[in-house]
Amino acid sequence: MIGPAPIVLAARRNPAYLNRMVQPVSAPPHPIAEPTQGAVASVILWGGAGIGGMALLAAGVLWFHYGTAVFFEMIAAGISACF
């Protein structure tokens, strides 16, 4: 508190101001349901599984197209290019 007396925000003799501030807030007719943590976790889990599945499919396609020796050389070259 800065001063000795509190600051009055609305005077008691101003009922129009106070009545306007006390009006109820209307809610939407159909509340929007927020996703639960379980639903968000499920989406993340399925997204990760989908990305992992696509990575395995791509690895299988490369394996069958280029053969094992070339496949491993490409993986090794990609890893060495990252570091």
C-alpha cells in the first residue's frame, strides 16, 4: 500500500456504474470441449509410430534397391556427413 488511505475505484453513490459492472456474462450455448491429456498423448504416440514406420519402410526400400553393401555405405556416409 503506497498511501495511508485505500483508493476508491467506484463511488458508492454511483449505482449506474456498479450495476453495469455486475451484469452476468453469458456462456456460449455449446461449450467447446478441450482435448484431454490422454488424447494429446495418444496423438503424439501415433504420430511418432507413423514417422518410425515410414523410416523403417524407407530403409527397407533402400535395402532392396541398392543391396546390403551399398545400403550400409549410404547410412555410414549420411552419419559421417552429420558429424
